[in-house]
Amino acid sequence: MAAATSQATTPGPTKIIQCPGSDEIRSVPSINSGNTFGARIWTDGYMVAPMLPRFPAVTRCSDSGPIFWVASAKVLGEITPWGELPASAPQGWKQAPTVRSLKGAEYLQAIADGLGDTAERLAYLRRHAWWEANHQRRPREASQAAIESSDFAAGSADRDNLEALLASLDESNVNQLLTKVEGLRQLARFDEAAVLLERAAPAEARLQPWVKVVGERIRLRDARVVMLPTK
């Protein structure tokens, strides 16, 4: 699960990549370090941190174009953190749109297209598909009324994805164990979640705020994603 840390924010180089099967280009920013001041974190591990932006590992250049891993794209060159172009680079690089995150069911489409060709890649796609499903009801405050019914309807693609993600997790790894607790809670499988949470109770100090919040939501039989209190 996500844990906030603080450090100075410094930009890294921006890569310019070519979209597969197209003459279009996209920019891929990077940061050398960042900070989590003002970050918001939810119980599913999703975090929004203004000073620590996320850059997608998988993207597409148009709504009808192929989905692809950013790391597999052809790199045309780099722009320095200070905006300097290589001498031979076209000025158009500076106007290149930034790679976008997938949206809606695109993560599930990526899985169907075979992009989950390693365990790590498949886990990334399934986790992000779960987060995307939660975006529809992600609260902006740390308090909310308990809703016992799961938002992941039986037979839905979102539920099938979440169940597949949970089945792949290693319960001997505390972070994966906590992810499984949260997934079970969101599936309204509260009793199973409570049993697993007992095993996670001795988790390290940085995870205790999460353990406390999720434990209370299990007790309340609340199946919805929850925002963690800010410090």
C-alpha cells in the first residue's frame, strides 16, 4: 500500500517517443525526486500528490490507436530538465503532448490485448484497472457513511478483474496481504477480510494508519474505498 515520504522535488529529463505505427510523438516526463506534501491517499493504495506526479507505464496515443508499454516505444531523444534541446532536434519536440494514463476500461482492454505478458505487468494492469473502477466513487474526504453492498457487481468485468488480482497476491508479503484485505472488503467479503487483517496487525509503523482505518471499515461493514486521514 502507499506510504507518504518527503524529499525535495527535482525534475528529470523528458524523453520524446514515437507512437507505434504512427508519425505522432509524445513526451515522457520524469522526476529525480519529489515530495508528498499535500498528498491524498486512499485505502486501495491510490495516491494523488501534487509534488510527486505519476507517469504512466502504459499508454496509447489516440483513442483508436494501439495500447503499448512506454518502455517499449522508440525513443527519439531527450530534453534536459532545463528545456534544452539537442542541436539536431526539431523544435516540435517541445510541443509534444504528454503521455496519458489509460482511462475507463482501457486497462482491461490492455489485458485482453495480451499486454500482461509478465506477472509484474499483469499485476500493474489489474491494479490500475481496480483503481480506475474506484475513481467513479473515490471520496474526497476521510469520513463517509458505511455502505455494505459492493460496487463490484457479480459477473462484472471489474469484479472479475479484482478477484483475479486478489488470487495472484502473495499473503507472505505484508503489502500484498494488506492489498488483499482491502480487495476483500470492497467485495463485501468482510469476514474473510477481518481474518486476514488479524495477520497484518503487527505490520510496521508506517502501515498502522491504514490498518486502523481499514479495520474500522470492516467493523462497520463498509465496502467502499476510503480516503485516509491527512496528517
